[in-house]
Amino acid sequence: MSVSAPTRTVRIASRKSQLALVQTYWVQEELQKHFPDITFEVQTMSTQGDKILDVALAKIGDKGLFTKELEVGMLNGDSDIAVHSLKDLPTRLPAGLMLGCVTEREDPADALVVHENHKDKQLETLPAGAIIGTSSLRRLAQLRHHYPHLEFKDIRGNLNTRLQKLDDGEYDAIILAVAGLTRLGMSDRIHQVIAPEISLHAVGQGALGIECREGDSDILEIIKVLEHTPTAQRCYAERAFLRELEGGCQVPIGVNTVINGDQLTLTGMVASLDGKRLIKDSVTGNATDAEALGIQLAHQLKDQGAQEILNEIFAEIQRS
């Protein structure tokens, strides 16, 4: 009499937010297609960033704000992998963990979503004093730079909460990620995709990162089936750029990456909080040298005064 081997289970950690679950269930379904003999189980939890909704992100810190609890679960052996919006994943991970996979990217651009009173307007034609909602210092600094006549107000909460606040008239428009709206089936709310000339996107925006334990070769082999090499190269360049500048997701640092053949072009910027100073530059090189390109660009911006801007921002955030 033969005895069948027990079914293996891979436990996937996820935040409880609607967007996080949509993304995690997509990963679960894709892995299940590739490995029908493995059970992929989703485990949900709330992170610090999910619980503190009445304070601007920049004032409560951002190192692992949306990831720490998931990472503790992996280190404790309670889960095997964690699915993140890559823009939320710090560029320096806890000892024992690694970024094991980067999935194919959705459009990483920012989107303008307007109140119905402004449905005939674009970002550049909104009236002076129009109130724009954003919780991102990166978006805030760039939009202040290009549109100093607009007013800006912090906005927190999940995507549905932010849209409701807009529809209730608290804001004339809000800025969200195209990718989040697309993944939640709300692309009809995108009024305008903001060009990179106006707003460079966040590092890793639009891509999913799957984190796992270092040295767990079996798990790494499983999740690598979802790796999208061009996206990974773009995101590794962006993350190296951010890491070299020692900036977090709540610092006005933006990027844009393009791959043409085997060449990768990385554009990056650092801006002051008031948007009056904005330093931008680009590098191009072989896509296989992605991280080196990110480091090179960071040094170019530092040579142009980016470090002074960042030092001022860190000091201001600490004071507040």
C-alpha cells in the first residue's frame, strides 16, 4: 500500500487593506498555476502604517511602516513570503530577509483624480487656490515646483477612503498611483496621467516585491517564476539610487526608468519641501549594471547639491 506525501503549504503574509489583498491574491493564484501540488495560504495582518491614519506619514517615520509586522512573521517562521507594494519596502531589509522576486510592473505614473466640479480641468488648468490632497512629500514638492498657485493638504486612509473624501468635497483633486487604481478596477477615476516631466514616480511604484528569508532556496525557486527581468532591473536601479541617497519613501525623491534594448536610462530628482529647489539628472548604461547606475546617479545629484537639501528635510522632519 502506497502512502501519498503530505501536501506542502507555503504561507503568504499580507496587509489587510483591499489593495494589498488584491495584489496578494494575484500572487497566490499565479503561484498556484505553476505549482498545483503546493497549497498557498494567505495570512493577513495590520501594520503600523495601517493603524495610524491621523498623522502625516513623514512625521511618524517610514522605515518599515507597512512591512515590519510581516517581516517579523517570516523571521519567526510563521510565514514563508510576504507580498508588498515595492514602493513600501525599505531599501535596507532586516538581517535574514531578502527581496526574492519583482513582478511585472503596472504603469508607475501618478494620476490626477478630480472632484466632479473640475471634470473639465487638467492639473495645469485648475484654478488658483484649488486644494490638492496628497500624503506624499515627493508629489507635494514636485507639484509645488510646477504649480505654486495650488494649495496642498495632507490626506490619509486607504484608497476608497481618499476617494470618498474627494467626492465629499474636502478636496478639489487628489493624487494617487495609476497602478493602485488599475488593480482595484477603478481606472475610470483616472482623470489625467501625470507626465514624468511634471512628477517623477516613487521608487518601485507599480511593481510588487516578494520578500522571503535568505538561504531559503526552495522558496526562492518557487517565487522566481513570477520574476519579470526588465521590471526587476528598473527597480533595482531605482532602489540603489534611493539607498545611496539614504532617503525613505517619505522624502521628496522621484525616479523614472526606461529600458531600450539592453540600455537602461534612469532619471532621478531630489526637491526641497517647498518645491523651490529641484535637482534632476539622468544616467544611461547596460541594464545588467542596474544597481551601479543607481549609485552613479545618486552621486551625480549629491555633487549638484542634493545632500544639502536632504539634510535640511531630515532636520525639519525631526523638529516637527
